[in-house]
Amino acid sequence: MTITALLVLRSEAASATEPVILASAMEIKQFGYYQRIGAKEAILSVSRKLAKATHPSQQNSTQHDEHKVHYCIRDGLFDVIFVDEHYPVKTAFGILNKVLDEYQKAFGDSWKTVQIDANQSWPFLTEVLSKFQDAAEADMIMTTQWALDETRIAIKSDEAKGQLQYLAEDDNEELTTSTSISETIKRRKLTENDVGEGTGAAEEDDAQDRNTLGSEEMEKQIDLIVEKIERFTEQVSEVLEAGKAMYKELSNDFEERVIAIHQQQVEAWQEEIKELRLLDGVNEEDVQRLQNAIYLLHSFSKAQ
């Protein structure tokens, strides 16, 4: 289960202009050394055709040779992913939506004025291509990220609800106080009943303070859990990246060695061809000399 390419394009379905490449990341080492240029051109061509034919707010999938191609468009911003047939569709579309979100965060609306292929330098796209090669790993990371995002949203929602409730209670209290303050001043007397009521109000305030402190402690605990999730996700990503970097270096070294061996062998064979042609030329000269000698001998014999 692998990803071959990820691209982001500017596309307007109703426009006659060709879609523009904004950013791209490809992993085409699985193709032969002399096939990579053709594979890259094919990926770019298919991406442009899909971008031009896709209507706004649409997502779809298609087949291109041995690749499954998933794509979606959002307000003229189009992205596409080329994967093998075993890569999960849900994970692929999750990556596409994540890429669109991050691209808009990174570049805003600047892409709308791009008229020619920019192929902007965007490390995030290369990182996604490398990190999400393994669909199982991609599912784990994205599920953790989604859970983290939902937790943050829930926490913010609870905070907002608490704040609104506090403001509503505060407004009600002010309203009640303002309508009855004159009567309270006239009727208030320092009696034992008043003292008891004052004590009860103090106890209510203490209870409210304790509830507030309890709520703050709960939020602190939630924040600690969220921090643990983030640290764990970072640690997992670092370990995976370190392993991938090691294997990538080994892979690059192996590829360079294979290419060097190929070039050395081809050069040796080319030298052998040159030697054979040179030898063939020498042989032709010797044959010609021999024929001349035979002719001279025949001529001399006839003269005798």
C-alpha cells in the first residue's frame, strides 16, 4: 500500500484556461530509471484533465493504469492522490481534505492569482507523502489527530457554554439586584434572621467557589491528557521518521550503486564494441593486402 504522487492545482471548471500546478510531491522510484520522466509527465497530464473536468465541491475516484486516483475540489482548489489498488479509500480522502486545509492555512488566497505552474516549495506535502506511505500508519496518525481535534473542539465548546451560563447568571443577578435594591435598603435591619440569611448566602458563595475550583481542576486534567496525546503522537512520528530516513538512505545508496554498476557495464560493452569495430577494420585491410599480393603473384606467373 503506497502513495505515488500528491498534487495541488488551481482549477476553474467553467474557465477555458488550463489548470495550474501549485505544489506537487512524487515518489516514482518504483519505475525504471529510464521510465521516470514519462511517468511524471503522465501524472501531471492526468491531474490536469481531472482538475478541468471536476465540478466544484465534488470528489471522486478513477483508475489510471495500475493506480487508483482519488481527487476532490474546494472553491477552485483541487488536489489529487495517486495510490496503489490496496490503499484504503477513506484514508486517501482524509489525506486530501487535510492537504486542502493545510494549504489554505499556509498560502491563504494567494493561489487564486497564479497563472502559470508555480510548483511552490511546500515541505508539508513532501512530509505527508513520506509519512503516509503505510496506510495503517496513516490511519493511526489521522485517527489520533481527529480525536485530538474533537477533544479541543469539545473543550472549547464546554468553555463557551460555561462562559455563557456564567454571564446569564450574572445578568439575572444584576437584574434582580437592581429591581429590589431600594426595597432591600428600606427593609434591611440588623436582626438575627438577617444574620442567618447572611450566613446562608456566604455558604452558597463558598459552594459556588468550590464548584468553580472543581471545574478548573477538571479542565486542567483534560489539558494534561491532551498534552500527553500530543507528546505521544510526536514521539511516534519521530520514531517512524527516523526509521524511514534510515531505510531511505539505504535505498538511495543501493540505487546509486546499481546505477553506477549499470553505467560501468554499459561503458565496458561500448569499449568492446569499439575494439571489435577496430579489429574488423584491421581485418579488412589485411584481406585487401592479401588479395593484392595474390593478384601480383598471378600477374608475375603469367609474365613468366
